[in-house]
Amino acid sequence: MNIHQAIQNRRSVRAYDSRPIPDEVITKLKAALRSAPSACNLQPWRFVMVTDAALREKLADACCGQTWISGAPLIVIGCGLTEQAYKKMAGHFNSLEVDLSIALDHLSLAAVAEGLGTCWIGAFNETAVKKLINAPDNVRIIALMPVGYPARPELNFPLPENRRKPPRDIFTENTFA
């Protein structure tokens, strides 16, 4: 599968079968995370790879009760190391959220290429998640991403073109207006 196919086939998967992810595939997913660019190549992150079933259930509860999350055999938690991030993005903000989002998007596309599904999880109690994984106070949880084989792989097809905004509504040339 080429990158364009992976982009077109990526879906938010909310139901996973119980099949474990082979170690060699996990290695590829980790490589995708490690390969992501970051501001000044500072790599201000740590990724907690959660495979323990009991911990996945507790994380699902900390994610506003989204119990389906625990059905994925892997939950990746994107942790941001604030002090290590570039502090002057656009002259005024920290690169942490951008850097972690790029890395997690690399993960989501690599997962598609391996026949896996993912879903971005932004609804969570950060304090509860940090407590569950023993993260120190200076760490920010940016997002969680369950990873697994889709329970309904027949849904892995490109979205119809009419589900996206038309190009005229999202692209301009040389000026915003």
C-alpha cells in the first residue's frame, strides 16, 4: 500500500477484534513514531504502549467511559515533554501539540498500511491518565490512540468524495481570501 492509499483508507475505528498485533508489526509502528519530524528535531515525547488488558479498561474509563477503547489490543498514549519542546513556534507558542500530532498521525498511517485501525482520542481526564501510567507532573498527555484489527474490516474503504468539503472551500492561491 502506498502513502496515498493509506491516507485514503484511514478511518476512525471504534470496534476491534481480539487478535493480538504481532511483535514485528509493533516494531514497525514504533519506527513510524520515532521517524516523525519535530520542531528542531527535539523529539519532545514519550509513547506509552499499553497492552495490559486491565490497564486498557481503566484507561477507557478515564476516557470519559468510552469502553470500546479497551477492546483494542494496544493503546498508545502520546506524552509530551514540555521542557524539551521548541518554545518559539510562530514566535509565541510551544511546539508540543504539533510535534505529538505529527507523530501520532505517522502511527495512524503506518497502522493502516499493516491492516490495523486507529482512532484519535482527545476526550480524556488527563489527571486520571497520568496517574494510571505514573507520568510525572511535568508531562502532558496530548492524545491516546487505540490500535488493533478492525472488527468490521469491510468498512475500510475510501470515504465518498461528497463527505469532504469541496476544494474551493479549503484551498486558495497566494492569499487567504
